[in-house]
Amino acid sequence: MCGIAGLIHRGKSSNVGSELQGMLQALKHRGEDSTGYALYGDTDGKNFIMRFKVGENVGEGSSSVMEDVSVYDERKKIVDETLAEMGAKIVKEERTLPYSLRYEIDYNVKDLLEFSQRIESIPGVEILSMGKSLEVIKDLGNAKMVCDRYSLDKVVGTHAIGHARMATESGVDIKSAHPFWGYPFSDVSVVHNGQLTNYWNNRRVLENKGMRFMSECDSELIAVYLAEKMRDGATLEEGMKASLTGLDGVFTYFVATKDSLGMAKDTMAAKPLVLYESDDLVAMGSEEIAIRSVLPQEIDTYDPFDGEVKVWQI
Amino acid sequence: MANLKTVSKKSKAQSMGMHTEVLTGRTQQKFFNPDEAENFYYFGTYDVDFNKRTELDVKDMTAPEANKEIDNLMSQGYGTIVIKNPQGKHSLGVGILNKLNLIFEGSLGYFGMGSCDGPIVRINGRVGWSCAENLMAGKVVIEKNAGSCFGAAIRGGDLICKGSVGARTGIDMKGGTIIIGGDAGAFTGFMMQRGRIIILGDVGINLGDSMYDGTIFVGGEIGSYGSDAVDAELTKSDQDWLKRKLKVAEIGENFDVSKMKKIVAGKKLWNYDNLEPTEKKGAI
């Protein structure tokens, strides 16, 4: 089933970490295999923020084996060495969990694709997000569990999107969890509710064009699809409109960039979305109760129609 | 309402507006004698007094708790209940088989007023997906917008949305009337079997896709017709009915119904021969 939620404050910042946690927790009945946040925090914009993992959170009942922390340490060490080789200086380092890290990097990135490829060539390492504002945090469990684990409730920023996942066609693990980073574009993230039926065909085409997939989750296709469109010069909105026919299946998805938030709904309108829009706030989610967690008063909401694409700026 | 005693059996359901085709052969329709109405009752229904009014704040209640309390109030004879702070909760007001005036001061989430038979409901807000699914009788009025699958599989009653609705409005409906003051999304009337849908605004793609029967009236633009949905002549009788219905619904009273489009099933997609599968097999 899955639930998605997003909000954008226009002209001001707010406690988006706490707000999104409330929205996603309201949707936990739609799935709590994993929960993910894409938070666009207030930063000075000087350094890149890289969220990455050096291992998986192996949940209870999984046939996978939890790796020893020493393995993570070794991978982290190689990441640090690789960054140093590329001339990147780690300004700040946080290791929330043994397998999950956050680096602030002082580095004049000329080619984010090459940078990412070098980091991800290290076995077991995956960049969850890269940007000057975006931070993708995702892990197993419901919204509150993930929020508490990563102390997200105090994050202040302008906008955010998130996902409460009920795993159906790929594993219960972090790499299959949403949001997906729009690799290799700085500050682009995607969450999706639905099912894409031309995933493999599109994946083969996009991989032949040099795009990268990290999971076998169909939703990742949206991030890669949009990234490829933008790489070829399309605007975000143009890419999203193309996706209405380029992607087959049922979907409602959100995409966020450094300064915008967009939604797209397939031509069959098979997946739910409720939207609230005012001059200073746009909030949307799979169900109205998500919006009610940040706006408990009586408000006017509506369902976007089939084939609708909307983009808002901060 | 038609006089059931004087109308021939063949056209009883037709005269009630339930369908347009002439049924032949085997049918599972049951015709009840109105004189025996007191013999037909639901278990767990109550005698209520519409003048006995109360309010219920459900802000801190779960949906089951709220529904249980509504039932409890009906058992005490309250015939008018005002629900405060529904706050988009799902499944509020489901399964009410009573005559009741129910007023929601706010919006409902999914499945609001599902499987009801008899209540008169006013929702001073918005509703989420599948509002009034399987409504059998009564009237539900929504003052703002509604989500997708509005009035899915309703069998009777009037379902009115003064704003716009999402996709698949009236999917699989088997009777009753759905009235939309604004626009409607894709696949409106998808696989509908009987009943009527009135849309005063525009409607999305695939209108009436694979409909078996029933009638759709559209006041605005149509995105596209679905499979087997075809235009039909808007008769004087249709216009009179539309005027009456819109007046009763307190919506679009001054709307020029003469310019509405009427869409019905082309009846090319299905075979209504009334044979059971085993009988078909024998015939082959």
C-alpha cells in the first residue's frame, strides 16, 4: 500500500523534521516496514552534505546476516581515504548508527556522477543523498522509530517529503526504502506510492545510457527517469510530465529539489492523494489525516485529478 | 414514487428508475409488499426522535469508539446528532441502518458513511476515498470536495457533493443518484450497472467505461468516452427529472439542464442472456 507525505513552506522555515514525522506516523497503517525522510534543511550552502550507509539494517526474521561493526569501520575508512584522494575535506562527521553516516564535505565538486561512482565503487557503500540542503534518512520501522533513532524532530528547513513503506515487490531493507536520491543530481529526491509495470524495460534502457540503479525497487525508476530527463536538459516539470506516459502502471509520486516540490499522478488516478494549498504552505499526503497532523483546524483540501502535475517553489 | 400495486411486474423496477433494460428470463429481483413493511426490519435499529438533538465531540476518539457512541446515542432515542471535530478520521458513520439526522462539523477521511441504509447526512467539510460506499437508502450531502471512488457500488439513496470529486465516481453503482456540483475525474461511472450520475461541471477521460446500464448526465466538457459509453437523446422527461433532482439536492437550481449531455451504455460489451454458466454450457 505505502503512504507518502510532503510539505513546503513558502517564504519561511519551519520544524519540517517534526512536521513530517507527524504526517508519516499518521500514515503508519499504510506500511511500517521502513520509513524515509528527505529533509531540506536550512544550511549556509557552502558544503555538501553526504548521507551514506556502509551496511544494511538487517531486520528480525531476515535471512541476511548482520555484518560485524568492524566491516563497517573498514568501509568507512576506505570512504575517508577516497575522499582525501579526491581532495575533499570532511568538515563534520556524524555516525548516528554503525552503518549510517553523515558527512559535511568541503569540496568543489565538478562532476557529481564521477564523485558518486568512486564512492559507490567501494563494496557495501551506498550514497543515500548528496546535496547542499537535502538529507535522506531512511531505515526500518515506522516514522517515530526512525525519527527518534536519527533525532530528526529538531530539523528546521523549508520543505520535506517522506514515505511509509509496505514492502511488496522488493526486500525489507534500507536500499529498497524511499526516498530515492535523484542520482547524480544534487538535492533531488523522490517518493512514490504505486506500482510501475515497465520497470525492467525502462531500467535496461536507462542503464545503457549510463544511469545507475542501487535496488530492485520499481520506485527507484522514477528518480532515475527524472534524473536522466534533467541530464538531457529538461526542467523538472517537463520531466514529470513526460513520466505520465513514459512510466506505465499506477503511481502518485512527489519529487523535491533544493527550492521546489512537485507531485504527479498517473492517468488512471489509481493512487490516492489529498492536497492542501495556501499562500504560505502546501501539504499533501496519501490521506487527509496526514495533513491534519500539522493542520488540525478545519481546512479545504482536494484530490488532484488524473494526469495532473504540479510544482511549487519555496 | 410509483404505485407498486398497479404497475405490472415487468416494469416495477424501471418505473422506480432502477434500470432501463427489459429483463427477461430468470431474475433474482425480489418484490416486497409495502403492506408488510413492518415485518421487514434490521436487527439493532432504534426508534429515534428527530427533535431530540445532541452533540458528540470525536476529537479524542478512534473511529470505532465514535461509531459505537453514535449507536449508543441512537439507542437513547437521539434522532439528530452533530459530530464535532471529525478531523479527517476514516470510517466514521459506517453501517447506520437507521433513520437519523447526522451532521458532521468538519471533514471525513476514507470510507465515511459506508454501507448505510436510511440516514440523512450533511458533511460540512470534505470526504476522502469511497464515501458512502454501498449506500442503500438515505441522503448524504457533502459541502466541499470528495475523493475517488465516491459512491462506489451504491444501491440507492442520493449522494450529493457540492464541490469536485476524484476518479471512478459511481464505480459499480447499482442504483440511486449521485450529484456532483463541480468537476469529476477519470473513469466516472466505470462499470456502473444502474442508477444515475449528474455532473454539472467537466468530467475526465473514459467516462462511463464498460458501463452495463444506468445514465450519466454531464453539464460541462467530457475528457473522453469510455468503452461502450454512447450519447443518448436528452428527453423532456429527463429534463424534468433533472430539475426536480437538482432542486431537492439544493444544488444548481438555476442550471440550464437542456444543454446537458446524456450518456448511456451501448450494450455491445456484454451478453445479458440470463443463462447460468451450467445452462450456457448445456446450450453450447
